[in-house]
Amino acid sequence: MRGRVVGAAPPPVRVVARGRGEGLTLSLDSLQSAEQKSRNVRWFGTVFVQCDHDGAFALDELIPGPIELTAVGADGATLAATTLELREGELRTGVELVVERRKVVCHVTRQGEPVARAAVNCDDQNPIDPARPLFTDADGRCELSIANAPFTVTARMRGDEASRHFDAPPAEVVELELGVRAPAEPPSLIGRVVAGAARSAAPPVVTAIRHDAVECTRDAVVVVEANPNFTFSGLAAGTWDLVVTAGGRVASLAGVAVQRGATTDLGDVALSSGATLDVTLAADGASATAPPSDADASLLVRRGELRLALVKLAPGETVRLVVPAGKATLELRRDGQWLDAREVVVAADKSAAVVFGAK
């Protein structure tokens, strides 16, 4: 994987990649040979490298699958974070981590009164250097500097604690009330994948896509594995489409309702033979409505209003998707701008190739 950390950040800046390993941290710089690097990366699952003076970084021998990327500053603070899917044998280039830290005020109270000297921790899953606690002032307030990434803020005082989770820094003050025990949030969706006689070597992948989503953003697509049971936690309330893939088999569920504080049981989800789409964005990324660009685009594959796939597609990249057989509409967007569209019809166990931006 090749990319760059963009934005003001004093060196050294490190980039962490976390895959499906055991969650331990390993410095590539501490290893002596390529063989050692490869063996240890696949064993530990988490690696970090130091960026060049211009923010460029290179990560090799990553484990295919979901990869969490985190840029960490010289002071150990999280600068930026994102999650992407890496395929076997893929060299992903042009990855950007944009530094965007925001100031958020945390207000800690007990029975409506401010709590001074409460310890406040902000956990953004930084695997290198978890943030040290801050302490509230006489008004029960302290100021947090937070990257534009999911985080949990926790306040503690004399054995009492309160916490809240956010997908991104909020515009309002974070209010924490000590002494209030909030019940655990139940799972949003649960279900079980029924693979049938044809089984894939890899576990089934279940993707939830917001029913109104047209661009691949952090809160629009959530991916989990099934073994064969699967669970989605923390999905935003609303309507989601689900797609399950395993090898060349697929299942789709349209318009699944998610309600805050409630669990929707989808029961057994049976797989059937799917169709394969190989979608390529030409190297210049041009279209009839947009000039050439080296920025990633969002590829939406749908049947009517049912979302079948929503992925990032870089110029020069080909992505392979498994979708239900039949008709599908492919739409390409970048930064909210519609670029191009195609319609295809693919039979079960067959494949089709689609190229966007070809001359």
C-alpha cells in the first residue's frame, strides 16, 4: 500500500495498519530482513511505518481484508483515520490520510453540578500511544483535540464513570453525567448465513449499505464477517440494504429497518449463485462530465433502489464484485458529482467487465 498523510503535522508522523491479526503492534523498522517482516506482519496483524518528510508512506505484506489506517503524530495523538478493503495481491496506491483535528469541550456533571478534577480520557483506538487523561476545571470542563474519526470519551471520578461514543467529533459540547448507568446498547442486526452444499474457503462477508447512500463514506458502509452467525452493532437508525458474499455465491436483503435500542433478527440468510462484475476506472479517471483526476471515485451498484455494492475505485484500479444475477445499474461519482453510469445484465455463474472513462 502506498499513500500520503496530508496536512500540517510536525514530524515524525507514523502510519499504523491494523488487519485481522491479534491486535499486537510491530515496528517494521525493528526487523532485519524481508522474510522476517513478512512472517511477523502475518503473525501480528498490526504494523506501523514512519512517513517521509513529505508525508509519504509505504506498507508491504499487509493481510488482505479490512484494513484500519491511522496516522499518529509525534506526540502520540491520532491525526487521521480511515478503513479500506485490501484484496489478495493488490497494490493500493494514492491513499490519503487528511489531518483534521477539532476542538471539542467536554462537560462533566453529577446530579446537575459541575465536577472539578474529573479525569477525562478520549479513546480513538490509537494502537501506539493511548491518550493521557485531561482533568476538568472548576466548571467541570476540559477541551479535547480530536481527529475526524470515531472515538469514545470517558470521565472518571472516585470510582464513578460515564462514557459516550461518537462516529465523528460533534459540534456541540460533550455532556457526561456521573452516577448515571446507561444500559448496554443491544446489537442492531443479527443473522445467520446458510451456505448450503457449496462452501467457500473464506468466511462469508456481510455488507450493510445505507439505503439512501450514493458515495462510499465511513458511515455509509459497514462490513462484518459471518461464522456463520453475524452481528452489526452501532448502526445508525434508518433503512439499510444487506449483501452477503462467499466465493461466487451471494444473497441480498432490501430495506432492513434499524431502530435505536432495538435488535432486528434477520434469521437464516441463504446464498445462491451470483454473477461477477470486474469494474475498471481508466487511469485518467475522466468522464463526459468531469476532467481527468487522480482522486478516488465512489462506485454504486444497484438494482432499482436496492444497493448491491458501494466501494471506492481509484483511477487505474479494477474491483471485482459478486452480485445477484440479473440486471444491475453502475453509477460513478466523485465528491458529490455524478460522473458516469452503465447498465449490465449478467447471468448466474457468469462474469462481465465494465470500464469507466475509457477513450
